[in-house]
Amino acid sequence: MSAIVVLLIISGIGLYLCLPPSEDEFPHPFNGTFRQFHGAAAYLALIGLGYMLGDHIAKKWRYWRRHLDGVMHLILWLLLSITGLLLYYPIMVLDAIAMGTVHWYLGVTLLLVYPAHASQLQLKRWWRKSRTGRASSAP
């Protein structure tokens, strides 16, 4: 799943950098290529999200640890999926909202939240190990 997230991030940044500066100008020649890679990575991420719902979340839900972090992470993924679909299938009621900007900021938030969520267990193990090591080395 981490490789898919990295592909999403790289293609999203590339897509953002290839956007035309104004509506009157033509997009960058690589805009379509980055759009295709981002769409393919999003498709794989949705498959990964389905796996996470069926396996990772179902197994961890009975433990009352890190629920807030996990629920916020899940909501972020769902909002990214919804805004990504609204980029291609817009609802006329939401014309006043710049959906591309909302999707971009949600993606940047994922860029900040995902590594913290993925490495949280390793940090907790390292903290316990270092704490027990300090306690046993005391005279």
C-alpha cells in the first residue's frame, strides 16, 4: 500500500505542476500522462482501501487504541475518493466550490498524515524498548 501512496503522491505533484497557469493557456504536454498515472494509482488505492476495510480495520477495531487516528485517516481517504470523483462527475450544486483545490489540500493532508499513521507502531515499539533498556541499566 505504501508504494501505491508514493505513486499517488508523485503523480499528484506532477499533475499539479503541469496545470496551465490560466484557463486561456494550453496545459503542459505531460499533463495527460500524469493524469493517467494518477488515475491508475487511485484505482489501485481504492482496491487497497477495500482490503484495509476488510482486514486491517476489522481486526484492529476491537482494540480501543488509536481509534481517533484511524477514523480520521479513513475519513480522509473517503473524502479524497469523493472529491476525485467529483472532479470528473461534477454536481451542479457544487459549482461554487473549487473541487480541484479541495482535492489538492486533502492530498497534501494525506501526505502529512499517512507516514505518521504508518510509523506509529514502530515508534511505540522503539519507545518501549528504549524505556525498558534505560530501566534495566540503572544501578
